[in-house]
Amino acid sequence: MERIPILRMGRLLLVTIQVDMHDRLAMTLQDDLTNRIVTDRATGVLIDISALDIVDSFIGRMISNTAAMAKILDARTVLVGMQPAVAITLVELGLTLEGVSTALNVELGIKLLEKGNR
Amino acid sequence: MTPAQGEAIVLPLKTDEDVVRLRKQVREDLIAIGFGLVEQTKVVTAASELARNVLRYGGGGEAHIEHIFDGSRRGLAMSFIDQGPGIPDIALALTDGYTSGGGLGLGLSGAKRLSDEFEIDTTPGKGTTVKIAKWKQF
């Protein structure tokens, strides 16, 4: 079965989405991430979407839900690398990604997560 | 003046993968017409929302993509067609946050905001066609 790989770096999980995901693949990623937070005892999740040229309401919901589930499991989620055109479109679409922290790139995202853990 | 239309490309919308194929095709057409990155992103996103509606609420269907011309203007028109249950209350369906199927309720209203032209033709029990168009700005 097709899957998006999840990398572990210490207590952080890193996902780089590099394919145009269909909806089932997005749901699989949400489930996988939630499970890995528990099995890897992760305290932070970084979702890198710099390679995505669109985020529609379904992917947006998957990201919000993942962040909400992570929060309940005592992990913080940072969404990194959103392209400007995607941000413009998301706002016009009406999606505000409430409760999701963002950073411009992976490096800044890691800093944000480390700051929160001190 | 009725805009002239080219030949439509017809794509099936039966599976999740079809939605990905549609996004790719729409992107290619927008690039061919010369749309900028932000406009491309908006239209591909609108197309993705409407294609998902065909799949989730209409039980599958198809998309027609056509290049449109109006004098010196060029654009892209897309129709999303299903033979599903139809939309009983269009005004309600276009309300931000309203959903009949567990989504975010942004698909129709969001697609409308992201397009220049937006039309819904729906008959309860017969199906729904949503048509959007985007014109290239000079």
C-alpha cells in the first residue's frame, strides 16, 4: 500500500509530503502519524509541505485533525514550508488552519518545537 | 457575446486517483494559457473541491475542461457533472461551513470565491452540474 514516509529525529517526527496526495493517502498519513506519536514517544511533529502546490479543504482538514490529535497525545505540530500561492488560496478558500503552528522552513520549525519543550 | 469554446477534454471522476489526474490536467491547461502561479493555484484548488464533491456527494461522474475565448480574452472553463441526488437547497449548500457529508463545508463556497464565473444546475434526483470559469487578467 502506498504510504508517505515518516522520519524520526530524536523526539520529533518529520514528514515531507512530496506527492500530490489523493484523499485516502492523506487519511493514511493522518492515522500513521497519530500512531507513531505514541509508539515513538514523539513530542513534536513537523509536516513539510514545501513541495505541495495546492492544499485544498480536505488536506487542510487532515492537517488540522492531525494537529488536534497530536495535542491530545502531548505532541505539538508545526506545519512548515507553505508556498505563498498556497497561503493566498487557503485564505480565499476560507480555511484558517486554526490551532496549527507554522514556520517558514524545517529549521525554523525545529527551533519552534525545541523552544516549546524547554 | 457568447465566448467561443474549444473542444472539451472529458475526464472521469470515479476514484480518488481521478481527482489527482484532474488537478494535473487543469494545471497543464492553465500553464498553456499563461496563467500566473497564484491564479493557477486558485483554479486547481477550486477544481479539486468540485471534483471531490462529484465523488463524495454525486457518486462519481465526470469533468469537462475547455479553453474559452472572448475577443482577445482567454480562459479556462470546467464543468463537474454527476447524476447523484442533486442539491435540495443551493443557498444553504453555498453557505460557508454548511456540510451534508462531514466535510468542512468550504468546497462549493470556496470554489465560487476562487473562480470568476460560477453556475450550479441541479435537479433533485437527477444530478448536479457545477460550471466554473477563470479568465486570464491582462
